[in-house]
Amino acid sequence: MHPYQVIAEKYREQIRDGELTPGQRLLPITELTEEHGVARATIRNALTWLQAEGYVTTTQRGTFVAKVPMAGPSGRDPLMRVYRTGTTLAKGETKLVTSAGLAAPPLYVSELFDLNPGKRVVRREYVTGQGSFRTGLHVDWYPPHLADEVPDLLRTEPRRGDDLMVQLAETLGRRVKFGRDAFHGREASEREARLLSIPVGSAVGAGAHELLDDDGLIVYGEWVLPRRFTIGFEYTLETE
């Protein structure tokens, strides 16, 4: 990675984790160049990417962490955080589990888990937020046998963090190795609007992800973002 990409990702991670808080001012460019040992142009390139993605805003007074979240996490981001810190939640981020239990899934979910139609799977629905702002509505589906080993999958009680993926890794050795995300834009349904406190029919970003290990699918999730978020990805291409 180019140095500006490394620097930009460092600040993305700190902002996503809540180490840098909304409205907090970053160091001046001169001090950032000294801290990172790079040229001013490198710092400017990093800040330009962060501003384009909605992580920071720049004024004549300096560069500040965006006060209203404008950058959403990719499927990879919370996974990296949970293995790094023990929770998928950033500092100041909340998670309200609205329902959790065994439920008959839609046919396409049964097919994803290679189950007979009508066989119940674990369904968890929750709303994430930052302060008074609701940042997402999520529904995750897990194979039913996982609940026998990790009972927290079926619990809705408030928790200090979100460590289910750590529990799955420690208890069953199921650690995510592969992932796939898909996105699209649409209008919010009545249920989504109610849970996200937005008008029915509001434009939302919606998506789905699959998280797998060598033994197959661990979780299939669907989610809705209540406003325009910029979601960025990093990837490596191996070409011959």
C-alpha cells in the first residue's frame, strides 16, 4: 500500500472504533507530516480520501472528524474490530436487539444454509446507533445448531459489547475467513421506517452479506442504512 493509503486507513479505523470522536480536530498538516515522517502531499492525499468518504470535514480552521456519521462500515470492518477488541461495537456505539430466536426463514435463506424448507434457523434483529442517531437495522441468520453451543445467539438482553463472533471462534472454532457483500438503493418499508425513526418511503441503502469459513456459511445478514453513507473497500488483486 502507498503511504497515504496506510495513513488514511489508520484514521478510518480510529474514527470507526470511536477513538477519534465527532467534531474532534486532527493535528495540523505540518504536525501530521512530522508524526508520520512523510511529505505534505502524502498527508493531503490521505485527508482528501477521508473527506471524500465522509469521515472528516475540512475548513479554514483545520480538519475535523465529521459530526454526523457519513461513512458506514463494510462487512469486513466490524469483523476486524471484534477480533482486535473483542466487540463489533465502536466506542459510543449502541446495539438494541429487538428479537432473537428460532424462526422459519424465507426460502432463499433455507437454500443458502442447504436446509429443507420450513426448518427453523436462528434469526437476530437489532438496531445500531450513535447517540440519538440510528445508524442501521440488521437481521442476521445463523444455522440452528450453533445456538446449542452459543446460547447468547437467542438472547435479547442488553450486553456491554457484541462478541458473538468471538464466542463462535472460541467455542466452535468457527472463525470467518471469507465474505461477500452486495448493496442496492431503495425506499424504506413501513417496518424499517418505524425502527429507524425515518419517514416511510425514505431513500435507504440496503445490503446483504455472507460470512464463511472452510466448513461453510456461518451467518447471512441483511441490513438497511437510514441515510446516504459512503462505504469503502480495500482489496488486493493478484494478476499473472
